[in-house]
Amino acid sequence: MIRMMAALVPLLLAAEAAAAQDHSQHATPVSPPEQAPVADPHAGHAMPSPTPTAGPHAGHDMGAASQAADPHAGHVMPAQAAPHAGHDMGGQSAGGPPDVPTSADDEGRPRQPPLPPAALAGPAHAADAIWGADRMTGAREGLRRENGDVRATAVIVDRLEVGFGDGEEGWTWDVAGWTGGDINRFWWKSEAEGDFDGEIEGEVHALYSRAISPFWDVQAGVRQDFREDGEDPTHLVLGLQGLAPYWWEVDAAAFLSSAGDLTARVEAEYDQRITQRLILQPRVEVGASASDVPELGLGSGLSHVEAGLRLRYEIAKEFAPYVGVEWSRELGGTADFTRALGGEPEHTRFVIGLKAWF
């Protein structure tokens, strides 16, 4: 019995020592209550003192820039944030253009250095050194005539018509032509009207014409009148002919007769295309006289006005018959002269005619 007790005593002492061992580190953690904050996974770790910013470099030694959130804090930056800061802008003011000379300051052309003396040492035309100046002079003259000094001729039949109205029948022609170049031309013009009994009254012009702009010519010359009875005065002519705005063809002239009588006339017409071949043409003519001219049946002021409307069909560009109507009236003292001779100052007539050129 004593032996058994002696064997059990060491076992009892070992069991008591094991029971007394601290198992606090193996204790199961108690679940937090519902309102308790979530435990920080870094709880218990030594953390650096918090800084005013929570940037990704928190806790690192950032030197003097530890208080700034700018990633470039601590870098030396230029005083101006503009992309060209520090560049020499030529003294220009903010927002203004650079104050440097450009080609615009040289009347639209860039500055060029003067030609070297050797550039002018040869002949005026390089081809002269190969073919000879005599042969090349003739060739250049031919090119000038063909390309810049072309001579041409035209004949224009503006009106060749027969009119019916007021119990009378009559005819009218208005024909002109020219020869010359683009700048200088010789013009001739002829207008006349008459009846089928042989009475005729008309005029012929011989004019020098010079272009003063792309659309206008100045004309000067002489005009000769002719009549079956009465005087046939000669006139000096100064006129202007061309294309006015809205495509009105204008022919205006002043006339000074050999007797000292001053008259003037303005004609204007316009082509309104209805189709490529069918064209409606309004036409207006106004005459005036500076004084009474009894021998010509003219009174001072506006002497007459004509207005017509013609519809033509271009069988070809150079050949176009037409029909139309025309109204005319003599005004002021001219109408008085007409009445005194037993005539009527106002007429309306229907016309059939032809317009052509070649």
C-alpha cells in the first residue's frame, strides 16, 4: 500500500502543475456587441504619429514638404505657370502679337536680298545667247500678237425689224460693229427708221473706243445725220458704253452739233433668259436736248422716251428672230413741235424682227 501511494504522488503533482498552467492566450475571443466599432486589423501595431494629410506617403519622412499634398512639393518651380514662361517673347505685351517685322510690313511681299551683279551680266533673254537676238525678237513679237494683242472684228445687228401700229407701218435698223483688240477699238454704229413710202431718217457714227475698266469703254468720234428733207448736221460724240450692275447693257452719249446744239441719249437693255434659247429683252431709250432746235423738231429738256419688250428665240447663238411691242412718246417742247406739224406725240406698235451677229 505504501508503495502504491509512493508511485501515485509524483503523478498527482504533475497533474496539478498542468492544471495550474496559464491558457489565457488560447482563450476564444468574445464576439463584440452590435454597436461596437469594427476592430482595426492593425490594432496593437506601432503606428507613426498621424499627419494632417492621409497621402500614400504618410509615415515617411518627407522633409519640409510633409504638410503639402502636392506631389511636386519641395521642387523648385518657375514663378510663371505659362507654358512659355522664361522664354524671350520679344518684349510683347500680354495677349498681343509679337512686335517683329513680317512680310505684311513690306507691302505684301517678303523681303529679298538684292540680286548679285552676275545675275544681270548676260542678255535680257536667255534664249538670245543660243538662237540670236534677231531671231528671238521676231518670235517674241509673234507671241505678243497671238496672246496679248489679238485683232478681231464683229458685226452686231441689234434690231432689224418691222413695226405695225396706229394705222402706219415702218421699219427700223440698229446695227453696229467694231474691229481692234481688248483695249483699243474702232466702232461704227448706224441707226435709222423710215416707212415704206420712202421717207427715211438716220445717223452714222465713227468712234474710237478705249477700255477704261473690264466692263466699260469710253468712246469719242463723229456722227453724221441724214434725212430725206431738212438739215443733215454733223456732231462731235463723247460716250460711255459697257455693262452696268445687274447685267444691263448701257450706251450713253452726248452730241455737239456743228451749229452748237448739245443733245444726249441713253439706251439700256437687259437679257432675261427664260430658257437656254428663249430670251425676254426689255429695252429703254431716253433723249434730251439742252436747248430748242426747231429745225430738228427738238425742244429743250427731255425730248422723248421709248420702252419696249421683245421675246426672241435663238435658233443659234448668232441668229435669233423675235416679236415684241414698243411704246414711244415725245415730251415737252418736242411734243409741241410734233403737234404743230400735225403728228401724234405718242405711238404704240407691234414689231417683228431679227437679232444677229457675226
